[in-house]
Amino acid sequence: MFVARKASHGALYSDNFNRPNGNVGNGWVMANSANPTIVSNAIGQNAVNNAGDMWALWPTQSLSDSMFSQCTIVGSAGGSSSAIVLGLTINANANRTNHVTAYIGQNTVYICANTSAASSAGNSLKSASYTASAAQVARFSSSSGTYTLTINGSAVLSWTDPGGTVTTGAGYRYCGWSTSCSGTNQSFALDNWSGGDN
């Protein structure tokens, strides 16, 4: 189900992906032809070798720069490479050439400010060791220039923009997610996504 509503505190969007296997659809702005697909009412782990970073943005902007992107982690990460990561994106422009993303790998998490749609072009701002696992709830949020990744309600990584690193304002308020693979190794996948104003 694809849901959008305007609450008193701002905009809230969500998708539980409970629809037939196949294309994600329902208005998501997707990266490329190697897009993830729905498998068993969740975003499935993509079987396309070397497909790289496969992202999706919600098609409507949030109302403020303080926003979030959240999901339930699905599956397992197939390797420890920094290229095999699940991403939660906020403060993006419409084609994701600018965005801030928290990436979750097999045993590390990191925050990037990107100036290209490809994650490898990003600036890694802060990282930490962390072992994520399926069924955990990950949330990446911004508030007054501080970006925080929480997993199951506990902060695991936080970074504060000293000024000017992240582009904000109208046109930079899209949120979404990404999965990735390197060779046949797949990142975590996801379910029960939500995002919008923090």
C-alpha cells in the first residue's frame, strides 16, 4: 500500500510493498533498469550482478528540511564491502544528484553527502562499526543540521553539518532508499518504508 497524508506536523509518506511480485511501481522514481523488485510483499534482494547502487525516491517533497527515511531491514548483507549497503536517503533533489544518505552494511554504517546519483561519488562524513541484522528498524533523520541514524530506537551514528556541506531548501526535500550489489553479493533489502517531515 502506498500512502501519503498531511499531518498537523507536516507530511508523512509510507509504503509497505504489499502488492504482487514484480516492479515496485506506485509512483516511485527509480534509478535504472536494474531496479529492485517486490518479492513476497517486501523489496527483494536484487539478483542482477554488478548492478551497483539502485535507488528510489518518493515522488513528493517533504515540507521542511527536517525530515526522515525509515525501514525494516530484510535479509542479510552478502559481504563486508562498502559497496554492499542498504541506504536511507533524505534532503535529496529530484534526480538524486544531491542527497544525504545513511548506508548500512554487514558490519559498518556511514553517512555520505553526495553530489552524484552514484554512491561512490559521495563524501563519507562519518562512519562507525555496527552489525545490523534482519527485522531491525533503521531510521535516518535530520533536525537543525544534525543527521542521525538510529537502529531499533538507539542512535548508532550522528553528524552535524558545520555549514554548507548539505544543500537544503525547496527542491532538496525528497526522501527514499537504495539497495546495492557488487558482483553477486547483495546488500540488505527492506520493508515497511516511511518518510517525510521529522
